[in-house]
Amino acid sequence: MAELSLKQGLEGMDVAAWLRHHPNFLKDFPDIADLLRIPREKGPAASLASYQIEILRERNRELGERLHQLIEIATKNEQLAVQVHSYTLAMLRAADLVETLRVVVAGLHEDFHTDYVSLLLFHDNQGLPQEPWLHVAPGGASTLPVFKDFLQRGDPLCGRLAEDKLDALFGPQATAVQSSALLKLGELGLLAIASKDPHHFHPGLSTLFLKLITEAVTAALGRYP
């Protein structure tokens, strides 16, 4: 036991000597400070204890900021969920196809602050209004090769669309579009929403609410074959 105690003492002395020559060790490895047991007494240990407290305070500040960010995200998501729900109800209350189309476009402008909206339908129903935001391709998707790859994938496409897609969807307004989201409405057509802000619809944008809007619009329009 004496030999073991001596060995442990020498190791401790070696560590202490090494630390004296490397005073910045805990600065480089702050996690080690959390593992040390500091005696409750006055003396040089007090500075180390203060250092540990400062580390904990910094971590608490970081956690507080992260929690605040998560609360903000949750609040925005809740607001979006309520907006999508109200938007869906408004479409389902529409009396006919024309009213439904107008609600689709008006809701995206008013509730979701979209600068431009374009609806491209694959079927030419009678009585459709003549509006700059409404386009019809009676021949269906096969007559729109520019959208072939997108239609095969079907997932929302966000970001800066190619010029030929923008021209097909927005016509004269295409040059003002800086970012957009393209949505596939099942076999009914396409819905494009766009912004003057190049960062509004970016490739890394979460598409959850866009998918909910897509499903709601598809269901609302699907009532009128």
C-alpha cells in the first residue's frame, strides 16, 4: 500500500508541476474544470471556482438564447398552422370552382403575404375567369415539357426557378420574381407562389406548410372535375 501511495503522490506532483507550466490548460479544455472538485476554503482555489462558475453562466446564457429561439419558432409555426387551417376552411366554403380559385389566390396574397400567384390548370373547365394569374393547358402535363422533371418528382420546389418556367407561369411579371415555390396539385395542375425578395423562398426552406397548402388546394379544387 505504501508503494501505491508513493506512486500516486508522484503522479499528483507531476501533474501539478505540469499545470504550473501550462496555466492556460483549463482555458483550452473547459470541460475538465467541470469535473474538478474544489475544496470550500479560501485561497488560490477560489479563482478556479470562479472560473467554473463563469463557464456555467456562459452555458446558461447559451441555453437561454437557444430556448428563446425555439419558443419563437414554435410561436411562428403555431401561427402558420392557424393560417393554413383558416385558409382551408375558406376554400371549402366556396360555392363553386370560380369562387374557389379566387379564394386560393386571395388567401395566398392576404394571409401569407405573397407577391405573385400563378395557377396552371390541366383541364379547361367552362366558365373560368380571365385573370392574369390563371393559365390553362387543356392537353395536360404532356404539353408542358418544361415542367416534366418537376412533375415526376412532385415535391415542392423552392428557390430561383429557371427562366423558361418563370415565363410559363408569370408571363410579363416573370422579371420581377426573385424567389418562388412551385407546387404540384396532383393531376389538376400547378400552383406557383413568388416573392420580390430573393431570400423569401430558398432551397433550404422547410416545406411542411407548403405541403399542407398543396393538399388543401388540391382537395378544394378536386371537388369540381
